[in-house]
Amino acid sequence: MPPREWNAASYERVSGPQEQWGRDVLDRLELDGDERVLDAGCGTGRVTAALLERLPRGELLAVDGSAAMVQQAKERFGDAVHVFQQDLLELELDEPVDAILSTATFHWINDHDRLFERLHAALKPGGRLVAQCGADGNVANIDAAARRVGHPALEGWPGPWNFATTRETARRLTRAGFSDVWTWSQQWPVAPDDPHEFLATVVLGAHLDRLPEADRDAFVDAVIAELDQPVVVEYVRLNMLARS
């Protein structure tokens, strides 16, 4: 499951919920302000901006697999943040970091064992991982609706997500060398202001990538018609804290 390209301009418009989650996760990362920190899966940089405020004397790196997201983040930060494009499964840093923050990213990556190995290798001894992604059961109502609508281009496709349980995530983190591992899930329903744009960009973008362009809007409309109104996306978040 290589990193996919995103509509960064649309994501910037509709990703208020992701920014809210990210700020909540950031509150769990204690910083003195002089650390070297990596934002793993920075998107357009909305959460990165909040992290940068916490590092007045530090150094901030931000990575994303999408070229469009990286370009948007670079335009936002200029030289204040070292933003670069890389698949997290191939993550390599010139120097290790004190902490890694990540929100709304890991569920797009199929191989969590490899992911956690690379993150552990990127941290200094005693470094901290503070992260959140989609948990088992995340966006279940949207997934079920999309499967009911269906499309020939989606037949036999398992979907784009890796929604893990708290238990298996804790085991994988421990196997990768992390200690002081703590994982938990939380319900976080979201009622998007613009359901069509939000679903097309944030939830169903990988589905639409597989469809002919002429069918994409109709597919999103059909999924929305399958949902209770007003549309609520049933998010379940997987939180993790660990130390290298």
C-alpha cells in the first residue's frame, strides 16, 4: 500500500476534525521547547503549526508521503520546518529525534510491524512516540455504505485501511523495541459541514482513485444517500504512547 496522492487544497479546507484530534494528541507530548521532533504524516501542516509553537528553541521535521501535502506544508512554513516527502516504511533520518508525533496517518499504512521498526530506529534512546490513528471499527458506517453502493472497480478490493486493535498495536510496538507502551481507543463522531467534500477527500479518496472520474461524484452521493441524515462519520481513534 504505497502512499497515495491527496487533494491537499481540499484537505486544508475540510480537515478541521483532524486538526482537533492532533491538538488533543499534542497535549500529551511534554516538551521543554528545545527538542528535535518529527511530525510523521504532517499533511498540509495544520497540526505541525501547533507543534512548532511548542519548540521555540528546537528543531522540527515534518514528513508526508504525498507530494501535494508536502508542497502545501513547505509553502506554509518556509525554512521554519524541514518538510520532506518519504514513505514512512522507508523512513531514514540523518540524526535521531527526541520525539515523534503522528495523527491520522498510520491506518493508511499496511505493514505496522515495519512502520514501528522504522519509527523506533528514528528515535533517540528514551525518545517518545505520541500518536493517534484510526482504530478497529473506524468509519464503519461509511465503509458499510460504500460496500452497499458498490462499483465494478471496487470488486474484490479489501479497502485502503489498516484499522488495528489496541491489543495488537501494543504487541507490535513492544516487538519493535518500545517500552512503557500504552494504547487505548476512543469514539469521536464527526458531523462534517460539507459531507460530500469531506467524504470525497478524507474518507473515500482512495476509493475514488480506483473509479472512472465520471463516476466519482455519483458514487459519493450514493454513499451519502445510504447514511442516516445528517451525516455523522463514526470515527474510532487508536491512541498510543510509547518510549524507545
